[in-house]
Amino acid sequence: MIAHAFTCPEMLIDYLELDRSLLPAARAAASRFELRVPRAYVDCMEKGNPQDPLLLQVLPLGAELELRPGFSIDPVGDLAATAATGLLHKYHGRALLIVTGACAINCRYCFRRHFPYQESSAYLDRWQSALDYLRSDASIKEVILSGGDPLMMVDSRLAALFRALEAIPHLTRLRIHTRMPVIVPQRVTDDLLEALGRMRFRVTMVIHSNHARELTVAVGLALQQLRECGVTLLNQSVLLKGVNNGLKTQIELCEALFDMHVMPYYLHLLDAVQGAAHFDVSREEAQLLYQQLLQQMPGYLVPKLVYEHSGVASKTPLTL
């Protein structure tokens, strides 16, 4: 569970029987962006393998400390899109509410790893200005809950937020972006399912899985419960060097998702956040991989290959 997450690089390296020469760089990188990974996720990793694709997503590395041209602390323009405390309004018809800065896992490629959550989140008692803004703009039909991870909030607080959003008549859809069902599937509780199931909204949950080995039996059961209470399930992933930039890996992920009744939705190019440049896959390589995916799989199993530019009115497809 979350309370037993690894937060100390030394403990993680020793538990996975890795070479301790990794430790100085891991400590240095974790001092800038802390390590956090639940034990259940770690137990899906191969011990003794420093190139394990799940490990690479969470292990702090010295490469994170290198300043790279073209990489910034706000790569997708979140701060410029702030319409109220914790509310981002980038795209027509929908707005995104940052309800918490907390996550169950700190992914090293996170595009919000530098985000000022203390000042810019609508958590606890700071929802009012965001709710006022949503009420004032009848063109907004959909609210997206993000963070951090919105499912880090307790069920009672989530239910209160759901009720507040339901009271805004022109809102018709709720979308929740979360990695929690993949990282801590036990977070899908009876109370959460009840709160989701009784809303008037059409609810979509966009989970985040980058590799088929993340999709355990426990994850499948949690997703089944969500589906049975009427939640539409989509997946978005990030194309990451060394993690999932191979054809076989992508096919296995898309097929495993579909077996769990989750539709592959987006495959994102890496957002150019400072500290994550070592994960970057070139556009040429991404285009070639995508062409191979289209040749190998039916179209409904192939996610959209996209990237995000600050100030642009939508995600941008990467054309072949």
C-alpha cells in the first residue's frame, strides 16, 4: 500500500539487489525530485536488472541533473493556462482541475515534476474560485480531475467534490486521470465505486500504463469493478526510451489493455520537462514505430500518437 512505499534510494537498490554504484546518483537526483514507489509495483520488477522497464520509470538517475536545451520546468504551459486557483482552461469545452499534488508514485518523466502545487492546486478548501469559474462559463461541458493523482484524495472528499460539480447544470461529463488503479489497485474501494456509480455524469477514467507487466491480475479486477459501475476506461501512455519504445512492447501493452476492456487512447511523445531528457524518443523513431503498429494491429487497438505544444488549442497528432 501507499504507506509502505519506497522513498529511500538505498532501500530500493538493496531490495532489488542492484549494484550500489547506482546509489550516489540516485541520492542526488532524489534530493531534487523525491523517490516514491509502492512495494507492490516494485515486486513486479526483475531483481538484479538495472534496465528493467518498470524500474527505469521510477529510479532516480544522475541524468536528471543535466540541463538540456529545449527542456523546461513548464513544458506544456500549465501556468499560463491557469484560469482560477487549481483550474487550467486550455481547450474549448473542457477544463482541468488540479485537486492535489500528491501521487502514489513519482514517475521520473513527470511533466509536472516542477509544478508549484502549494500555490496552484484546488485542494482542501480552495475549490471555490474554480467552481465559480466553471459556473460562469456555460461552454465548459467536461471537467477533468488531475493532479498529482486525484485518487490520492479520500473518498469522502472526492464525493464532496463530485456533488459540487454535479450542481453546475451545464457540466455533462467528468473525466478522471489517474495512475492509481495500476499502481495501487486496492484504492478502488466500495465507497469510491458507489460515488462514481450514482453520479449523473458520464464518467471516463483515463488510466496510465506504459508496460504490459504493470497490468497484473489485481489491476484487472480493479478495472473490472470500475467498468461494472459504468465507468468508461481509456489508457494513455508516454513513449519512453528504454521502457516501451519497441514494437513488441507496444503490441503487448495494447493487447493487454484490450483484454482488460481498456481502450488505448493516447501515446504521448515525452513532454520536454527538465530532468527527463534521457527518456526522449525522436520524432522519426516514433513515426516509424507508429507505422509498424498500424501494420501489425487493427486500428482500434492503436492509440493516437500525439504531442503537446504550449498555447496550441488541442493535442497535436504526429502524422506519418
